[in-house]
Amino acid sequence: MVGSVYILAVRAFIEDDDGRVLLIKRASDSKTNASRWELPGGKIGTGESLEEALKREVKEETNLEIIPEEVMGVVEQKFPVINAAHIIIRCRAEGSVKLSHEHEGFAWVEPSDLRRYRLADWLSDFVMKLKIEEDKEDSPLGGILRFMRGVYL
């Protein structure tokens, strides 16, 4: 029996000074998550560190320079042939957003407004996972969960 094949991806959870999160919208002709909103990032290249891949992907997709700060969590995305494990990293960013051809929109989103966006499945799953963790008193994600409180439930 052959096990599942996984690819690793890194995603940037970028907050501005007002606590809003950067979402980018995939192009309508994208092979995955077409016209869905997601966090900047993508696949880790051969020989790349998590930080190198995240900086490269965010620069390619948004033109932002980032400073990774901490891993927030991991969420799985299942496809028919392969699966992806998205490692979500909180970041600070500098610069102005200029989108790549892979994306057709961006928004700085208040947590309470996330429900208005058609999120990629993996991002929706991650937000729900944070909501579940919120109920655990000793969760290391306390600050993040307070940020997301009331968004989906």
C-alpha cells in the first residue's frame, strides 16, 4: 500500500498596525482555489528553508518584504492525488502590495469581516481549528484566538 504524498507550503499571516489581516484572491483561472481568498505563500522549493520559501513566495505574490515571527499552526489540504500541509507563520511586512498575475485582488480584513470572503478550504479549516483551540485554557494561541474571536461562531 502506498502512503499519501505530501507537499509542504508556507503561508504568511500578515497583520497591519490596525490588526487587519492581508488576504489575496486567487485568479479565476487558477488550477487550485480559483477565485478564493487565502494568505500569501506557497510551496517550499527543494533546498529552501521555511523562511527562505516564505520570503520568496510573499515577495513574488505581493511585492512585500516580510519578517517571519512565529509559527501559528499547520493545516492540511487534501487533493485527489496529493495532500498539502500549510505551515502558517505570523509575519510583519513592509512595502506596498503589488499583486502577481496569479492573484486578482487583495484586502486588509478585520477579523469580524472574514465571513464575507470565500476563503480557500484550508484557510477556513485553520480558522475553525483556532476557534476550537480557543476553548482550551492553556492554548499557546491565546493572542491569535482573541484576534479571531467571534469570526466564525
